[in-house]
Amino acid sequence: MLGIAVGTVPESGGEWRSRGGVGSWRVLVRAWAVGLAVLAGLAGPIAVATPASVQSGTFAYVANRGSNTVSVIATGTNTVAATIPVGTSPEGVAVTPDGSRVYVANRGSNTVSVIATATNTVAATIPVGNNPFGVAVTPNGSRVYVTNVADDTVSVIATATNTVTATIRVGEDPEGVAVTPDGSRVYVTNFGDDDTVSVIATATNTVTATIPVGEDPEGVAVTPDGSRVYVTNFGDDTVSVIATATNTVTATIPVGNNPFGVAVTPNGSFAYITNAFSDSVSVIDTATNTVIATVPVGRNPSGAAVTPNGCFVYVGNFSSDSVSVIATATNTVTATVPVGDEPFGVAIGKRRPHEADPAHADAKGEEEAREVE
């Protein structure tokens, strides 16, 4: 189902829910969560590509839906190191395991941009289905799975050739997508009326299970041990926990208003949930599946990603044009980074250092100091 752009995003869940009853509310929910290319005509900042010599260390890649760009944040300094023009209305973003490439779903262009991180430039543009939204890379980096909202499909991209090698039919309005750590399965949230999660076997690229969850499932993340999947249910303010051994929901956790994004820490101990209309992030203790903290962030938080060392969570604030940086040790915001218009998806990757680069040595030292903190 296609979303309809409604201009500005409301500041509170109450205002959102009050428009036109339940039926209209579901349409409006899709309008913000799915979005359309109408929002894409805004002017973006001038692109700044940084040389390969400084592209080392850990970086957060932020898809700016309203600017048609990706902001590259150096996590060692929490400054924007580059701004890269991509397609129209970029939303989902994912980094390859070796950190060499970033795949960006351009909803308004029906394409995926491939960014070479060594130069921070687009190296390829891949046609996919209609209204691509979510992106996930397999652990071995060989394939990329892209959800196409308007087609009810998932495109499979071979990274060796940057071509689509398979198209998989899933549920209605697929949005979120995540791959298990062993690369054997892909979990896809179907935001439409069926309110389900499709499970794809990567060996055959076929759907092997369909799991009922909460209302309007959106974000999805798998724990590092592959035992559980956390799904945000945008429509009923909950998170469903799926046991991968049985593909059944084993817990339902109340969180804030309209949960959107989800990211699990590398040790699997905590799940961070962005609450789009509470302007907050819920922190779930995965051992007890209870909320242990609520962190205020910017307006309408969307995507979230955790640094490889687990020390920080980066959250895109859709209506604040910023990224909040949460320190996991204290669950407080330690930095706010201005980015482009309507930051949406967030992904974090690590690049291998260039040994002879003094500029990198300085940045690396700052980053290591932050990691110790």
C-alpha cells in the first residue's frame, strides 16, 4: 500500500491519533512511516567528499530523506565528515561487514545507491522494486536484502555484481529487514493489514514461515546469538519478541508511543527502541524483557544503530534534523549532531586504518579515548 505525504510530522502521538478516526489514523501512520517522493524535492547541502586517506575508523551513515543525501558522522569526534548525494528519499541504510560499502534504499527513485566508503562517492545505482525501504546485508557480505513496500516483495542483490538476482514475495507493505548472524534466515516486517513477520530461508530465497505480531510491525533486529528477534509494533506501542527456534512470539513488551527503530547491543544485553511520538528511546533488558530506562532524544526519532564496541547508540531525529548520541553506560545523550533534512535510517560501520595517515592517527586516538570512557 502506498503512503501519502502529509507535510510536517506532528509533534505528539495525541495530535497524530486525533485525526479522522482509526481508519484515517492508519493511513496517516503509513504516510509518515512509509513516506513518498513528495518530500524529496527539498534542497540539500553541498556534497563534500573526503579523501580516502581519512576514511578510517568507525562511522555512522545517516540517510537524510528530505535532503536526498547521506551524512557520514565520524564517531570519534561526532562531526559530519562527508555529505553524499544519493537518490530520491533515501530511507534504509546498511554497511557491509568489511566496511567498504554502504547500501542505501532510495524510496522515491526505486533504486539502491552503493557508496564506496574509501571515497564517500556513489559507485553504483541498482534498480529494485517500487518504494524500497529497508536494507540488510548478510554476514558474509555476499548479498543485500531490500524491502519494496509498494510491491510486497524483497529484492536480493548480489554484491559481487551489484545486480538483483532474486525477487521474493512477502506480506503486505514490507518495511524492516534483518539477517540472522549465521546468514541462514531473513526476518521481514509486514507493516500492512496482515501484521506479520515473514521468514526467508537464504539458501532458497523462499518464505518458510509467517509469524503474527503486533499492529503495524516496523523495525526488526536479531540478537547476536541468533536466538531472538525484536520487532517494533508502531500501531500498538509494543515490541514483540520472537524465539527463532520456534518462530513464535514469546513476549510482548510495552514501550513508548509508536515505536519505530530497534537496535541490539553487540553483547545482546539490551535493545534500544525509538519511540517516534514520545520523542524518546526505550531501553529493554533482554534478560528480563522489561524496560529499564527511557532516554529523551530529539523530535520523532526514527532509525538507531549501536557502535561496534557497544558504548554508544546513534539515533536519527526525523523532525529535528539531528542525531542523538546515547552513552550506553549511563543511558544519557552525550552529543547531538546536526545532519541533513529528515534523518531516517542509521547504520554504523568500521573501516580499516590507513597506517601511513597522520590525520587518521589523530582521529583514531580520539575515538579510542571515547571508547574507554
